[in-house]
Amino acid sequence: MPFDRSTVRAEFDIPRDICYLNAAYMTPQPRRVLQAAIDGAEQRATPWQITPADFFSKVEKLREAFAKQVNCSSENIAIVPSAGYGVAVAANNLAIESGEIIMVLDDQFPSNYYSWQRLARRSGAEIQVVTKEDDQTWASAIRDCVQQHGDRIRIAALARHHWSTAESIDLDTISPALRQHGTQIALDLTQSVGAFPIDIAKLSPDFMVAAGYKWQF
């Protein structure tokens, strides 16, 4: 089916003289999303009409839709307040001991860093920041880190696309290499889900988070 630009544009309340392309920052809310927010506010205005089923029915549809998008079961999906909240949950549930390593990327987004920093402080683990040369890929830089530290890398906090440069990180090759060393993997896919095919069943991370206000609209 041909791509119908007029149909897509009608989904958004954007003036004709505006061309907004910065979805990596924040997308304009589609009309249907705005209406859902209005409907929710109106429902809260009459709480005596809210039934127990109302707390779950729409959330379950959301979980199912997101699970289909990333190829996993809706039972694997939890709706949380923010990506940072989800990372904090991961940090509170992944095992690590003193002397082991939490691997992060250079200039990683704060929501996928501060919780790991706190975990390292309370566990005695180390933060290992992966840096790369200008002519080097992230996958190559991560492989170098894995070769150097091997089994000491207990947790790898990664992304599919680096938030500040949009550079791709080849998780399809990195994840198996980390698994060989028993590394637990936590992914922030905020900059990827909705703009890039993501197969969670294939990547099989221990935890993943994705904010909904960017490419997912």
C-alpha cells in the first residue's frame, strides 16, 4: 500500500507551516493520544463511575500492543512511570558482588547510568565506561572491553542507538559475546523502539526499558 502522507499528517495537530522532525527529543501527541488523555481526566472527574476493570482493561491493551511491537509476551511487560524508574528496578534486582564490573557507554543517558552508579557504590562493584575512537564502532569498542575484563563484567547497561549521536550499537553480535561470560544485560531502548525493528525474543535481555514519548508517540 502506498504511503499516504495526508493520512499521517491528519493524525497530528501541526500547523501547515511547521515541519517537526525531532521525534528523538519528543513527539507531538497524535490527536488520538490527546483525546485519550482528555478521556482519562474526564473519567477521574466522576470516580464513583470507575470500576475495578477500568484499572486494567486499557493497560492490558497497551501491554499487548507494546509486546507485539518488540516481539515478546505481554506478561513480560510492566508499565512504569519513567525509563529511569525501570532502570532502578533492574539495578535493585540484578546480582553483583564487590570487585565485579558494571559496563556502561561513554556519555550514556543519565537515566541508564545513575542507578548503576549507586549500585556500584553499595555493592563494591566497579563502573567500567566504554569509550571508542572516532573511526571505531561501538560494537568493536565493547568487544575490546569484553576481551579485557571477561567474566568480571557482571552487568552491561547498553542501548541500541546512542542517544547523543544516534550511532548504532550492534546488539545482535554484542549480546551473545556478553552471554558467554555470564553477563546480565539491561537495555535502554528509548531511542530505538518505534523507529527501528527490535526483537526482544532474540536479544533476550534481563531487563529492558523504553520511554513512550519519543518514537512510540
